Amino acid sequence: MFSFTKKKFLNLELKARHKKCSEILRFIYEKLLLKQYITHLFKEYNELLSWMDIKDFISNDIKEISNQYHFHLKLAKINLKEHNLLPTLTSLDGKREQKDFLDVCIYLDNLRSAYNVGNIIRTTEALRIGTIYFSKNTPFIDNEKVQKTSMASYKFAKCKNSFDIKNLPRPFIGLDTSKKSTPIYDFIFPEKFTLVLGNEEVGISNEMLKELDYIIEIPMLGFKNSINVASAYAIAASKIRKELS
């Protein structure tokens, strides 16, 4: 499937050649993880390298293949936002035993970034944290960017955008920075609650702040006072799953 004549391959621009090399390496990587035969693929790949006067490369080491893959991407001038190689291996998803979702609610209070929302969905599904409730101004799972960033996990996560916030379980726990907040490492999560995540710029809305029973924060030790909401949520989600499992 990656067969080229030498003439056809060398007629490509240098960037295009490295792009082709990255594609075959990606395929090798996936086959290796699936424990499938790859020797013939390395033969094709090394033939392309020889035409570019690059030394042969044969390795079954995942890290070495990943480094070689990114070597080609750099020369192809292709920048990846986040994804390396593993996220493409959807055929490997779902092979482990899947736990039930916790009885926890996550309320997204006017988040703007579809990328943040997608990452939050992905974390929620991966750790089986609970049900996600979307405020009306937050991109929902019908948003293409949300779907793409969630890496298809939106299909398996519990997401709702039609509800009465008064019916969400108490206590309401806000993840934000505040003089009245409790460090997350000192906080014990109850069996049932609603975790509130705020806007990327202004945090939790004033309206929602009035409804909170607790505010928790992740202590910052550096120059910045806070971190990205999706990153902060991942830290909180990990602690929640550990405590409530």
C-alpha cells in the first residue's frame, strides 16, 4: 500500500517525502501494538530512507519509533497540537474491563472553548466520573471541535444540555481560585455532589458563586495563579476517582 517507484518518490518535494515516511511509520506503529507482522513494512520504509540517503531504521521499541515519526513530521513541517500516535488506535479502545460511572455531576458554567470541553469529556469518560451538564453558552457534543477533541469519547460519556440546575445534587463544589477556597488535597469528596467548572477567563460566574457550598483549588507553586480548566479538572477527576472507587 506504500509502494513507490524511486523516480516518483524523488519527484516529490522534500516535505512530501517526509510526510510519506511518517505515514508508513505510523502504520508500522499501529501494527506493532496489535502484535501483527511488520518486517515487510520496515523493508518498504527503509527503501524510502535509502533514496534520501538516510540510514536504515529498524526497531520494535515504541519510544524509538515515536521519535523517528516526529523526526519526519518536523521535516515535513507538520505540527500536531496534541496527538502523538496512540490516540489513533481506536481499535485498541474498550479492550479493558469498563467501570460504572460514579454518581457525580459536572456542571460546565459558561465554558467557551470547544477544545477544553472536548478534553473534559474525554477525561470524564476515561475515569468514569459521572454526568456532564452543559450551560446554554457552553459548546455541546454536536459541536465538531468538541467531538474531535474528545476523541470519540462523547459517544460514551453522559452529557446533558436540557435540565434544571436546581435538580443537580448538593453540595455544589466549585473548582476555582479564591481566598476562601480549600486546597483540593485537604478536601474529602462526598459520595454524591456537583462539581462546578468555570469560564476560562473569569472563572465561575457570580450567579453560580452564590450557589456554591464549597470552593476548592489546586495550590499553585509557581508564577501563574492558575492552570487551564481542563488540566485542573483532570487533577480533580483523578482524586475523585481514587476516593470514590
